[in-house]
Amino acid sequence: MSSHDDGSSIVPSQLDSLYQHLRDLEPVRKHAIGQMLAAIAQRTQLEARLQQLKTLDSSNVNTNEHPPEKPALQLTELKSKVDLWSFRKQELDDRQSALRLEINILARPTLRHLELQDMADEILFRIFGYVNTWSPCDHLGIESEHATHLSSIKSLRLTCWRFCNASSHLLIPVVQVDMRQASLERLANISSHPTISKGVRVIRVILQHYNKFFAEDLQAFIGYQTATLDRDNASCAARTAHYSQLYGVPEDELLDAIAKVDKIVSIWATLNSADQADEHVMIYKSVLDRAYQEYAFLFQQQEKLRADGTFVQSIAAAFRRMPTVQSLELCDTHLERGRLRWTHIELANDPEALRCSIVQPMHWAMTTFQNLELPLGDVLVQMPGAILEAGGMFTTLEIQVPGLQYCSILPSTASNLQSATASIQRLKSFNFRSREFMHPDVESMIEPTQLQDLEVFTCALHTNSLENISLEFHYSWRFHYLPRLPTFSLGPLISIRSWQNLKTFKCVGMPLHLTELESFVDNLTVGIDEVKFHSLYLLTGSWAAALDIMRKSVAKRTSLEDPYGAECASMEREKSMAIFDYRAAGSQYSPADQYIMRLTDCNPIRDGNDEEVEN
């Protein structure tokens, strides 16, 4: 037998002996620990008894009586016993550590060298999870950080099949789908993929639409696209420095592109009288013709998908195939589409880019701005019920439209309401965000007569299971060029009920009365973590009294920032910020929040004014 063979046979026998010694040591160690704990318990009881005797002795009139000496002697013996067994335990721990070290030294050369791929799939999932930076946002938007690290996930998938399978679920956390056949096919492919589908958490439904008026009238289509391109070109010309930095090009190059786009606008505006043999006229006439044909085709496709229910049913089927999806987001505009996908340089120099930029669906506010037929909301109303009927479920519902008034035009039949209500009984988060469309010719504020038509909106708020609510309304009173002030209250949306499971509540831009604010605060239940108010408009009452009411909140934290109306209507901006803005106050909390959170007894409005202003 060779020396190598002798050594290889000796090591296992030595390891067996060491492991056996380690096993034999364990019950001895446990016995020592048990004896030590028993001695500690006896010592504690005896100390309590001696303390009781001292207490009785101090109340005894005869001060010559002393506690008996026997318990004190027993206490000394128990302390020695605890020290003895503690020392014994430490000896055994040291011996155990020495054995393990010896085992490690002997066993290490015989162990196989482990690599990353030797790890279990569960561990790889956790490791690769740190690459993914996406997390659910408190508003509808583009996950820019996730997009930044998307290349890392793609690189992991290209490393090997093992890494591909362990990281593919991180690839697409959000699926956006719109009313095009190609978009539905992409959703079907993702939801049917055995790995990628497991990582989808959100389905975002884009309700932009191709308009019938432009799809059936070539001249109207040309007129609209000409006016839109001219407006965008004028905006770029007015802010050349900004767009030059945005596009990363010199201003001279941008000015040249603006001149070329201006020429395109002129060609389109005079298309009927232009020289049809001119090369530029032919090129840009062809751009319009091909764009119109595609727009009309996409409109017909959209109407078919909507009429036969394919669009709604395809999304419902995707929810059924992907039980990991937690959130349904309904949005009137494609946040990643539009003319910003193409720079002004591309529009000026690439006819194909120009064609693609004008074959774009319209968002709801632009439809109103063009005085066209209002967008059809039947898809938005039918979606939740169809998902439930298909066997799917979601716990978060997010809606983003130009304003609350668009919820009032949704077709709220009894059947739709019943279906929508049933589908959201397990809803945990409801977020509504009014997307600002700042144009002086578009009224974005809801009228009082429309409040009664908000059944589709309010049925989501009346869900008992809600834990998180975020309501962000469009508020034009903060903008000087749109100074329309509210004349009615949205307070009834939040003041007429309570939510037993509510954890967080956020409200932005709501006009309400002081009594409605008080009702809301009174209805809050113990256990809520945070209540945030931002840019509220107080129609009646005073903000000094409102702070007193908020101070009664049972939430762990209640905050108020940038309020309007009442005293704030005549308050200088600097003073308002000093009271309600923690940044201006130079503290972690603003003076108003400090008062609300009971960190101070000073009401910054009442105690800072000689006379409280009442409206």
C-alpha cells in the first residue's frame, strides 16, 4: 500500500473518532448547562426571599431582630455553584470548538471545491434578487431605476442556462398592454412563459385610443398632425438651450433641425396647392399617406378588439395564468410613448421616425381638447369583473386619468357596478392619481353635478379590506395661470365611513370643509400608521382649528403640507412655508407637524397671530 493510500485511509478514521468525541461531548455540555440554569433559578428565588425578609425587618418596631443567617449562607453556596457550572460549561465549549477546528483542518483537503453554480436554486434566486431594483411605486410612472439595471439582468440570463432560469423572473415586473393586437400577443407570450411570468407583479392597461374622427377623414388627420407638429416645433424653438441639453446636441444643430421641421409643417399645410413633383413634397406626402393608412388600420383593429371583448378577456386570461400579479393599473396615456421617443433631430432628418411619431393614439385629455367624442370607458369598468370571472385576482388597483370628472362619464350600469364591487372585495391598496394636463382651454376640475356619477370610483373606496389609500386630485389653485378656485367639496368621499384595516392614507389636492375633516379624523381606527395631507383646500373653518383636529388623530403620524384656503389665502408664501414645510423650518418636522404629533403645545397659526381668521 502506498503512502498516499495510507494517508487517505487514516483521515476518515481520524474524522470518525473526532466526530464521535464531539457527539459524546454534547450530552455532557447539556447537563452542565442544565445544572447552571437550575442553580441560577434557585439563586434568584433565594434573593427574592431575602429581599422580602429585609422589607419586613425594616417595618418591624424591634430593630434588634435581623434576618436569619442560614438563607445568606445558602445564597453564598448557590453563587459558588453557579460559578462552578459556568466554568464547566466554558471548558466544554472550548473543547467543542477545538474539536470542530481539528475536524475542519482534516476534512478541508478532502472536500470538493464549491462554485456559485453548486448553490441551490433558492439561494441563487435570493442572490440575483439584489440585482433587481424595481419595487411597487406610490404612483403610476416609469420604473427608471429598474430600467437602469435591466442590462444586468439580461447579462445574467446570457451567462448560462442555470443563471438564465434563476434570473428570468426578474426581467419584466411590469407588463404594459394597450389596444393593439401586437400588444395583446406580447402579453400572451409573457404570461405563458414558464419562468418570466413568475416575476410579473403589475399589469398596466393603457387606455389611449385611436380616434374615429381622424381615422375616417384624411384631411382632418392631416390638419391635426400639422398643428401638433407646429406646436411642438414652436415649443422647441422657444427653449433651445433646454432641448439642446436634453438631446445632447449643439444648439446650432438643433436650430437647423427646427428650420427643417418648419419646412415640413409648411409642406403639410399647403399640400393641396404644393408642387407634387417636388422631391420634398413627395417624401413628406408619402409620410402622411402611409401614416394615415396605418392609423386607420389600427383604429379598425382597436374597435374589433373592443367590440368582441377580446381586449378585456385577453387581460383577464393573463391574470389567471399569472397568480403572482398583484396590481392592476388603468391609465389613459402610455407613459413610455409619444413624441419624446424621437428627438427633434430625428423628426427633421428621418422620415420613418416622423411617420412613427404621428401614428400615436390619443390620451383622454387631448380628446377633450380637440372637442372630439369622449373616450370610451366601458373597458375600464368591465376589466375588474372580467378578471374575477376568469379566476384571477389583484390586491392593488391604481387609476390614472386627467381628472376625477372622467370617472363620472364611465358607464355605471347596475351589472357593471355589481361585477366591479365583487371583484375588489379583497383589495388592499387603492390609488387614484389625476394626471395634470395643463392647458388653459381644458377644464380639468369636476363639477358638483358630476359627484353623483362617481359610483365606479366610490365602490373601490367602500372596500372593507383596504389597508392603503392614496388619492391625488388635480388642483389648479396652486398655479397662477390657472387660478380657478374650488367652490364645492370632495370631502364626502372620505368622511362618511371608516376603514378597519387601514394602515396608510394619503390625500393630495382635495377641497373640503372643516367638519368633513373632523369626521374623517374621528373615523380613524387604532392601528393606522400614517396619514398624509398635501395641498388641501379648506372651504370653511380655519387651519388653526384644523390643526387642533388633526392633533386628535390616532395615527402614529399625521402630517400636513402646503395647505390652501382659509388663513393661507392671505398668508405670505414665506410664512406659510415656515409653518408647513420642514425644509424651510430647518427641522425633521415642520412646526405644524410638531403640533399635530404632540411634540409641542404651540399651535403655530393661532399662537403666531393676534386674531384667528375665520371663514
